[in-house]
Amino acid sequence: MDGSTIARPTQDASSPIGEPETPALWTAIGALALGVFALVTSEFLPASVLTPLAADLGVSVGAAGQAVTATAVVGAIAAPLTPVLTGRLDRRLVLLGPMGLLCASNLLTVFAANLPTPLVARILLGASLGGFWSMAAALAMRLVPARALPRAMSIVFTGVSVATVSAAPVGAYVSDTLGWRAAFVIAGVVGGLALLAQVLTLPRLAPTAPPRLRGLLEVARRPSVAVALVGVLLVISGHFAGFTYVRPVLEQVTHLEVGAISLVLLAFGVAGFFGNFAGAFLAERDPRLAVLGGAGLVAVAAVALVTLGAWPLVAAAALTVWGFAFAMLPVGFQSWATSEAADQAELAGGLLTSTFQVAIAMGAVFGGVLVDGLGPVSAAAYAALTAALGVGLVLAARRERKAPIAAPCEACS
């Protein structure tokens, strides 16, 4: 084992994260990255298998899409509560718990005979996502020296990029050739491997700070953080409304075959891989620039899909731009929220994770209602509207931040 039987020294809240003399546990960092890949893959699968899943279970596409809602709602609750409720437990055990829930979620989905079963499975996945994301970054900080932390975090978040590239197209291809259940079998195997890797590599990690539930409200009340959270609700809900129901658009409006849909989704994912780097580049200068760029391009891509989606090349180009744009948003919002609450960065990150999950739930709900009532492109129209509103919100925040503050009038005093 890679130090899994060695208890790490306890650090209090004031001590530096990742002490220089601590040897880096790179195998544990790799296990975290594999866990991220497994979680994001399972999270994204419904978008690529939604049509056959709904047909097999005998429900509408909109109803099947509510599995995404269940995941998001539970994730929003689990993210801030996990550190609080498990504050006195070994952090290694707290991280292994969500991976076990991930495996159980995929197993339940494979054997689903009706809609309630995958809904329960996605509830378990939501608890897994919220719990894992609330702990992963903080644990990574304790597995490497301070000087190696940027490299460690880039490795962990590589799991997101790889899953974004591969989950949707592979899911669509596997569901067409082997059935949609086979896609969840593969996701379950990956989750099991991630759990095993973490059991073998993660050391025991004592808790570092007492629970601080009250601090969440204090951070949320800060005006600059509140604006960032509202931006997440707008833009991310729009994205997930459009992306969750993108396969029906490609099937019913663009009239693409499954093989072509897989290629389009692959282009979406590959573009997202590069969008991560673009978002980081802009966020280093001003996090709002990354949000502006991402939201603006999502709005343009969604409008193109709504108005010209019947043209295969236009639809493919629009979704490629959309994939690039969306990948800019998480890094932009994350940098925005944490920079405005640098003294409470962990709590700001937890609030952001919860807000993301709420936004995903909102998108899935509104998207499902729109698709069932007005047709598949209506979800993309909702995405265009919310992204445009997000752009307006960020522009207003930037103007307010740059507005000069009038100097006090000494003659008047």
C-alpha cells in the first residue's frame, strides 16, 4: 500500500496545507483522478442514452430526464453537509463512502425494470457526487507538499476533462451496439477500479477542523459571492437543460444516425478539453472574463442550434462551440467565488458545488417540461436565454466593480 496504514499528522486550520517535508503520494492523487473520471462519466451518461433508456422503461424522454434532477438535488444537499456531518471521521473513510455509493448506483441502474429504480440509483449518485466533490480537493492538498499542489490539482481535474471527452460519445455508441445497460456496466467497472485504487493508495487522514455550518450562510451573504452564485443558477441551468436533451434534437431535428451523433458528442467533449485551458487562461486575468466568454458562446451556439439545427454541419459546429464554451464556465465560476472569499475558500467552494447541483436540477426540470410540451429545440432556446441573462449579470458586476468611488468632500465636513 502507498502509506494507507500510516496516519498523517493532524493539521489545524491555521497550519499550511501540504507541508514541504511531506512526501508526495502521487499514486493517491492518481486514484483521486480516476474517481473523478468515474463520477463524471456516470453523471454524463443519461444525456447519451436517454432515448433508448426511456423507450425501454416505457416513459417519455422528459420523464426519464428527471433522473438527472434527482442526482442534482441530492448532490446539492450532500456537498455542504458531508464535511459537517463527518467532521470527526477519518477523511479516507469519508472519501471511500461516496465511491461505494457510485458502484451501487450503477449496479441498480443496470437491473432497472421501471423508472423508480434508476431514480433511486441517481439519488445514490447524487450523494456520491456531493460527498466526493466536497472532500476531494481538500484531501489532495494534504497528499502533496505545497510546492507540488498545482500539479496535483491539475492531475485530479484531468479526470473531468477525459470524462467530458469520452462519456457521451462512448455511451451513445455502446447503447446502440450493446444496449444502454451495457454503458452503465462499463461505468460501474470503472467506479469499482477507482474504489480499489483509493483503498490501496489513500493514507489515513485525521480531520483538520471542526464543522462550520454557520459559516456557509456568512459566505453566501457576501454580495460578490451572491452574484457569482446567481450566475451559476442562470447559466448552468440553461446548459443542462439544453445538453440533457441534445440527443432528441440530433435525432428528430437534425436527423442524424447514431454513429453521427456519437461523432458530434465526441467533438463536444474534445472541444471541452481545450475549453478548460481557455477558461484557466482567462480566469488568471479576471475570472469574470472566463464566465463572460463561456456564457456568451453558449448563447450563440444555442441560438444556432434552435434556428439552423436542421443543417447537420451547423448543428455539429454549434455543439462543438458549445462544448468549448461550457468547459470555460466551471473554472471561471470557481475562481470567481473563491477569490471573493479567499479567507473562507473551502466554504465558498462548497456553496458553489451545491449551487451547481441546484442549477443542474433546474435545467433538467425545465428542459423536460419544455421538451415534452414544445418539442426538443425548446430546451436549447431556454439555454440561449439563460446564458444571455448570465452575460448581462456579469457585465453589470464588472461595471459596478470598476465604477470609481467618489472621494469624501473635505470642504463639506
